[in-house]
Amino acid sequence: MKSNRWKKVEPVVKSYIGNTLHLLGQLTDASMTSLVLRRLAASVAFLKPFERLTKRVTRTTLMCFSSGEPRLRVSAIVLLRAIAATCPGPALERAVKGVYRAYASNAKFMNANSAENIAFMSACVVEMFGIDQNQSYGLAFAYIRQLATLLRNALAQKTKDAFKSVYCWQYINCLECFERILTAHASNREYSSKGSGEQTTKDGSTSVLRPLAYPVQQIALGAARVLPSARYAPLRIRLLKILNRLSRSMETFAPVAPLALELLNFSELYKAPMSTKAPSPDFTLALRVSKTELRSPAVQDVVVESAFEELGEHLEQHAYSVAFPEISHAVTRELKRFNKKTTVGRFKKQAKQMLDAIERNADYIERKRDDEADFAPKDIEKAKSFLHGEKMEGKAPLTRYVKQLRDRGKERRAAMQAMDVSIRSNKSHGDESSSSDDDDDDGDDEDDDHRRGDDEEDEDDDFLNGDNDGGDDDDDDDDEIIDGDEAFEEMKKRKRKSGVDEEDLYLGKEDLVKELELSSDEENDDEDVKPVPTKKARKKGGKK
């Protein structure tokens, strides 16, 4: 931009952008800030000559994106995407880094209120990494390597702090975010392999991010085995979903079956359930359950149904593979063992249904393999196209069974979310009716995460020290509530019986002694004041 016309406009544009940044720093209204960001997005093309102003605009927009206002985040991500797509390479790197760091800082906690915002920010990260995959590869590689380093430290050090760095919402959300990035930008259903080993789609475009699928898969597999405890069943189910989605989009094999079958073999599922009126926790908003929750029938049902659902999703991906009978052999054996071991009727029924679907699907593949398989195992392309038409139509018995599992899972999750909403609404009505307890309730709500973290630390200590007997963690003495007013009244009664004055009761012996001691200043001030003699002193004086 060295034309004479630009030299005339350049000071005006620079002044406009600088004043707009100053205005953004002074605004406090979210709607007004969103309007300014939208108007600034229309002028992104004028930012290219001003690198310093571009940095300032990016920094200010990232601050708006990190705020908790939804409208502000939408306007901020639109501006950040325009900057990354229009301005030179360093601007793209700064924008992508800033959006991912903002997402990671907001993904530390997960609840019903923050889940929607975290999902939106994750979608923004996916969009930013897809603008320029060549430049995003280095950033994604660095952040995935950081996750792998944390996992390696947890497996090597085996300390509570190392475990907590992996088994936390921030780690799981970041790992899930990279799975979504790869699913959105690196999933090539049908690709050919060039002589150089580079994987390309039909139109010839390369999939730059695809090699990152393997480390993400290995991180998810390693994280699932850091603490093999039934209390972390929600976290393992979440990791199984990540592995299933990644393997389906990449069309690769992931050993999901052993992890899903371990959920069915945890000893807590074979203990007698405890009747409780408390609803089961929403597994989409939890990474672990307590010992008492694990003994409830509702939680056990969710664990078993989720394990069968993820196992079915894994097997359904290979339901049309020529090697399905061999893939499903170990799974069939473990399911038969689970069917014999469990004493719960509904679990037996689910295991029999899955066994029947797997056996019918294996028989279906064996018949097709005998009739249509006229190729050797080394013919990879023919093996991939085996039963391609049947796969498009969904004719396999296992496909129909997994569809039923998905429908049941959707109904279960919808029911749990509806129950959670009703419980929160009842709590809010109760808070409105008791206005005197509003402040205390607000304080309790703010400290819920801290108390939950302390409880989790205690439970982690029990697990690391080998305390897995399923006993209660809470101490009854600590939960005892003492009424201070009643105790004080009883103490007053005891003191009155023993002849102690009420003033002594309030002040205490130490306070009375200190009150009788006069400081040096008081002694000097009261030198001229003669003390009043007591009766005993007057009697003694009279005798003298």
C-alpha cells in the first residue's frame, strides 16, 4: 500500500482504529461492546499495514472472548476469525493461540451452567484451527505434546498431584477438543495413498492434521488406565466416546473393547446395591462418583448401559469387516463370563441381547465371506470394499441392535437432564421462600467446588493407600452439629451453682486480672486521687 491515495487515508484509518480500541477499553455495557466489535470486523482489511494495532486489537478481542457474556463471545470470535483469515501469518498464530488458551482457562470446571459456554468455545477452537491447517499443525502438535507430557508424569511419578493434573476437567476437555478438531478437519472417509506416503482425499487435497490422530488416540488410551477404579467410571466412559468418535472418523482401529469390558468387571457392580432416594448424577457433568453413589442401582444401571453402548459402537464400526468373527471372539468370551458372574437380572438380559447380536452378525459375515470373498488378506483395497453396499444400507444385525442402544441412551440422557432441571428449579423455589437463608445458601453454592475438591482429595488418598473396602469415608464426629447458645446457657447455670459472678463469666479470669492492672500512665494521672478506705480499713484505723 504505497499509493498516494493510501498515504492520505492512512492517518485517518490509524486514528479510527486507535480511538476504537480506546472506546472498547472504556465500555462496560455488553451490547454496546458487541456492536463496536461487529463494526470493527467490517474494517479488518485496514489492519494489515499496522502490525502493532493488529496485536492490540487481537489482545482486546481475546479479553472480550474470555468474558462470560455469550453475545460478546460471538462478536469476538467473528472478529478474531476475520483477523486470522485476512492478516499475515503471525496474526493467525496469535489468534489461534489466544482462542485455545481462553478455552483452556474456561474449561477448568464443568457444570450445567458452564457446559453450553464450554461447548461453544470448543467449536470456536475447531473453527480457528481449520483456517490454515499447515500453520495450525505446529500449534496442535505442541499442545498435544503438552498433554502427553502430563500423562507421562502421572504414570511415572504416581503421586496425587500428578494424577490430578490428568484426571481433571481441563485435561479431558482439551483432549476432547483436539478429537473434535481432527474429526472436523482430518477425517477422510475415502483416501488414496501416494507414493510418498502422503494421505490425500479424492480431490487431491492433503490432510495435514491426520498424523495427529495417533498420538491423541494413545493419550486417551493411557489416560483411561491411570487409575483403574470404578469410581472414575464417568471419566472412562467419556474417554471411550472420544476413542469411538476418533476411530470412526479416521476409519482406524482403536482397542476400545478391553476398556469397556473392564467397566463390567469392576467388583463394585457385584455388591448388594443400597437403596437411596438421591437421583443418579449426570455422567456428562461428572468425572467420578462417590462410594455410596456407586452402590446405588441407578448409577450401576448407567455404568452398565454406557459400557454396552460404547462396546456396541466399537463393534458396529467393524460389523462389515471381513475379520469381524475374529475381532468379536474375545468380546463374546468376556460377555459370557459376565453373564455367568452377575446376579442382576437386567444385566443378564442386556448381556444376552448383545451376545445374540454379535453371534448373528458373526454368522452373517462368515456366510458372506464364504460366498463372496475371492481375495487374499494382502489385497487391502478389496478387503476395505467388502460388503460396501450392505454397509450403506445397514443390513448387518449388529447395526440394528446398536441403533436401539443409541435410542435408549438418548432417552436416558434426556431423562437425567430433565430431572436435573427439575431439581434445580425446586431448589430455586425453596431459596425464594426462605429469604433469610439466601446469603448462607449463596455462600454454600460458592464453596461447593472447594468442598468437593477436599472430598476428592481424601478419597484419592484412600485409593492410593489401598483403602478400597467400600466403607464410608465421612467421620460421624466431624458431622456433629453443636449449638453454641445452648452450651453457653448450660455453662452459665454451672457457674451460678458454683458461686461465680456473671461478670466473671463473661470476662474470664485473664480479662479480670488484666483489668485490675493499671498502666504507668494511669498511675501518674491518678496520683492526686485518694483511694476510698474500705470498712475493714476504717475498723483497723479506729482500733489504732
